[in-house]
Amino acid sequence: MESVAVQETITRLRRWHAALVAGMSPAEGLQLLARQESDPEDAAALAQAAAEAVAGRPGDRFPGPLPLCLQALIRSGAVRGEMRAGGSGLAAAVREAVRLGERLATTDEDGWEATWWEALGAMVDGGVPILTIMEALGSAPFPRELREAAILVREDVRDGRSLAEALRRQPQSFAPAIAEMVAAAEQSGQLAPTCREIALCLPMPIVEQVGVAVAVTPAPEAALLHDLLARAVAEGAKSLHLHPLAPEAPRSLLVRWRTGGRLVAVPPPEGGWAANPKLLVPALKAWAGLDVLSRHGLRTATLHFPRDSEPTHALHVTVYWSQLGETADIRIQPHAGIPLKLDALGMAHEQAEAALRLVRQPCGLLVLAGSPRSGRRTTAYALLSAINSVETSIHTLEPAIEQRLPGIHQTALLTCKASTVSEEGMTYTSGLRQLLLFQDPDVLYLASLSDPEALGACLEAVLSERRVLGGLEARDAADALALIRAAAPAGGLLGATLIGIVAQRSLRLVCPDCARREPFTRAERRALLTSGLPEERLADAVAARAVGCGACRHTGYRGRTAVFEVLVLPDEHLAVRDAPPAEVARHLVGGDIRYQAAAKVAAGLTAIEDAARSAGL
């Protein structure tokens, strides 16, 4: 078993490699690691390694294949063996990576193919698996044709073909004689020396003078990814999605973003996405500091954009492996945040007063219900901000922190499943118990109550005189009450703890610059009256029709609002017995979601078509 020191050094090497792939210079990457070290001696050693690495290199210039060579060293046993023998750890790895990089460095375009085979042989000799090698060669700073060929070979090898068979399927990149040499080498176990022989048969690279080498530059996919994110931010997109289309087509990638409430395909830039669009996801992982080679489980990270100037947006990245390939989803959150006043979110005045009375009670469970992307978390932030003070200790447990709340202790679980253990081994339930045991909070917020165990822990917390807010996916307040009742443990805890439910739906606001105003049709007036809206509210009301213009990017909508239900439980009996929806509706403050949606339609804020789709009008 490796020592802790060896494991820590390997971890530093991985971080350094991620910095290189993301576009940092080698010295900048080492200096970044030094600043992140808490141990002064380790920080000094890293700083010294950075100084040694750039010694005698004008302008911090390094071999072009350095990230590739470093990746090979991490995967092989060379660094571990040298460290066990008493080497200096990171400094030894830096020297070995630079030495190998100098041996492979090239400035002659005709020499790249020889360099490719030399690198393949070096990694095979280091014990790196073929799949890992092809992943590295596909993301290394080689010409487009070689990187694309490596990815295609990797796909074939992953499907069970030998390396020689995979090469035969790429006659435009690999001569038949080369494939036959590799086939013989695989049978004899002499693949590494054969790769070097092939390199000797190809045009040789021109190696520069000692001490001068090719500068590291970001892979083109990294620059393309940055441009794509800049476009998404400029378009006001709420999320960006990179999804593969088919495993047998490595060049296929569906790029979409969500803007104006719709998911739309993103037109590719001039010249297409890339030689291999699927490399956009590894480029994203490298920038996020995730293991580029990992293919297991769900990985999350939060980035700040842009990275080369004052950040304006937070990017919540989720990467996972599907049957079609590696998939990435990015939620885009402005740093400026969102309004944290209930009326600014669209809540009616009397509903806001009722919700604030509920959250200010000394103890009790308040459920925040709604459909996905309805804004439940934003409502929770608004309620928590309303009760935030120096006398109140507020803690949250969230899959990812969407907005920082000053004075509130927020914890990200790094997972989107309430019952799934995060990388730190924390679930909603275990996190809640730790907070109760060690932090003594006054107010708790859990982003999800879908796990019955977490719900039971929340009810127990309320019995110890605490306020708890919890999120739940539900259509409306009656649906949320039924779900909570079904998941709650037996014993009458629910009736003694549940004080209210706030349910909501999200609506799109029509663009004020292009909306067309015209009278409601007879059917539309009938639908509005059926929702409970008084007829006098429709006397002077006109319908707002979504049209589309440049200001709203031709969607007809600009911005969002929400419609709410606020259920105040008068006693514990309504919480525990199976009350019909009509009885639940009598305790709603300000009407139900359909009524509130009709009010916004009558006010000309949203189109009746959108209210019908989102709120069932």
C-alpha cells in the first residue's frame, strides 16, 4: 500500500496536469499549487520545484508534449518507484516529465507522426493501458488528424478490437504495413520497442536546442469551450448542455442551451465545433479540476466565468457517463444574484405576509413545493434572507450553492440525489444530524425532502424547537401534503410539526417591447373566470400575445415570474388525515396557482398560452 506522502504527491501531479490542460503554463500551475498548500514546508517545496522547472528556460518555455508525458508518468509506476527509493517526489516528477517532453519536442510539422508513435511507445513501456493512452493522445497538443485518429482507435479498442485491428480501420491515418507491424508486436509482447521502430521509419522531428523548447498552448477545444460559454452568457442562457448523439459516431455532439424557457440547439461556429467535438467535455473537466480520465459516477464542480478577468457568473458543472458517452450539463448563475424579496419573485402581497408569518414562527416544518425549475430554491433564499440576523444561526444543505447568502452557513453536498452519498460521504440525513450535533442551528434548510429518512430527521429537529424549511417536487400544495403524509414516519410527528406549504410554478413574462395587445377571445375569458377571477378584473383587461423581436431573441418572452399557493395548516388534523382537495383549498391564502396565473394573464404580464401550459389554466 502506498504511503500518504506518495498519494499526496500523485494528487498534486494530477492537479498540475489539469492546470496544464486548462491552459496554464507549467510554472503557473506549480505556483498555483504552492499557494493552495496549507503546510508551509510543502508550499516552499512546490515553489522550489517551479523555480527548478523554469531554470534556464527563457519565457517559461516547456516541451509541447509535457501534459501528455506528465499524464503517462502519473499512470505509470515510474514516479512511485523513484519516490520510494528516496526521490524528492514532485521535483523528481517534474524533471522526468520535462526530460521526456524534450525528447519528444518538435517544431517540424512533418515530425508529428513520429512523435505520436514515440509517445505511444513511451507510455506502453510505462505500463499505461491502451485505452488510457489513446485518451491522452486524443487530448494532447497534436495536429487535428492525429488527435482524431487516436479517439477513433480508442472507440474501437473499447469495443473489444485489438490495437492492430483498430489501426486497420483507419487506413487514411495508418499505413497497412504499420498495422501489420503492430499485429506482430501484440502477439510477441514487444509493442513498446515496435512503436519506437515505427517512429524511426517516419520523418524525424527537428529537436530544438537544449534548454529551448516549444511553449505549452491550450488545446483548441479549451479555447472553443471558452468561446461557447461566452456566447451562452451573452445570450442569457440559464444552462448549457453537451450531449453525445451516438457511441459509434465519435464526432457527433449535440450542443444546446436553455434560454427564454426553451431548450434550443446552438449553431456551431464557423468551421464547426472541433475535429472531435467530444473533446469539449474533457476540456471542461480539465478546467474544472476533475479527473480527465475518470469514467465512473457523477462529478460536479463550480467554476467562475470568465477566468481571465473579473468573474461575472458561476458555472455549476455536472459530468456523468451515459450509454452514448460522456455528458456535461452546466447551470449558469449570475454573480449579481436574483431578487430576494417575495414580491419581486411574483408572490401576491397577502401570500407574502402569510409566508413570512410561517417562517418566523419559533419552530415548525415549512415545505417549499414545486415542479423542476420552478424557483423553489430562490423562494427558500428569499425566506431565509427575511429572517437572517446576527441572533439567528441559519444552516443549509444543498446539492450545489446557487447563490451566496451573507451570514448564512451553506453546505454543498455535491450530488443531486437526496439518498446518494457525496464524495465527502455526506447525505441530507447525515449532514442534518451533524449540524444538529455540532452546530446548534436555529434554522435549517434542506433542498430536498424526497428521502423519507431525511424527512424523519427534519421532524425530529422541529421537536427540538427548531425551524426547518425543506424542498419537495410536487404539482401544488395538496399534492405536496399527500406526498409528505405518505413519506412521514408513523407516530403523529407530522401533525405536531408541519405548519405550512408554499407551492409554486414558473411563468414566462412576455417581452414588453414586442408583445401584441388585443381583446381576449370568448373561450379565454371563460377560462379566466373559471379559475375564480372576478369578472370586474376582466373589464379593461386585454390579452398579451408573444410575438418576438431582437430584444427577446425572437422568443416573445423576456424574464420569468412565479405563481404561488400558500397553505396555512389550521391544526394538526388537516396534516395527518386524508383531506379532499376542496378542503385543502379552503385554507389557501390568496387562492390557488390557477387563480394567481389568471391574475397575471389579466394584468398583461404573461400570455394565456404559457399560463395554460405551466399552471394548468
